[in-house]
Amino acid sequence: MAMHATEIEALIKSALPDAQVSIEDLAGDGDHYAASVVSETFRGLSRVKQHQIVYAALRGRIGGELHALALQTSAPE
């Protein structure tokens, strides 16, 4: 069961309301996405911690409904 890009974006924005989120379906199958997330919340945090915040926002869907997510995170410049 695949996820839609809009659902991924909504989950991320629910946890990070200030985030600028860009989602790309890499394979056209609804299972393989790339996401770019920019949020002030990430300022001063390690890349690992930033990714953990995004994964937590997806509420355990990685590996299930969402097979793969290439993730790029940063604080605003």
C-alpha cells in the first residue's frame, strides 16, 4: 500500500509547522521518494538528529507504506 506525496508532506508539516517541504516520487510507484525539509527546528542539530525528527513525524511508515525515503534536511540560510 503506497503513500501519496501529499500525505508525507502533511505528516512532516504537522510535526514541523514552519518547514518548507519538497517531495519527489523517484520511481513513479508511490513507494520511493526523495524529500527536502528545511526548518528552523534543525538549527544547531546534527544531521542524524534532523533525520530522526523527520522519521518520527512519519510515525513508523518507513519500511511499510513508505518503502524508501531519500532525505535531505537543513536549517534556513
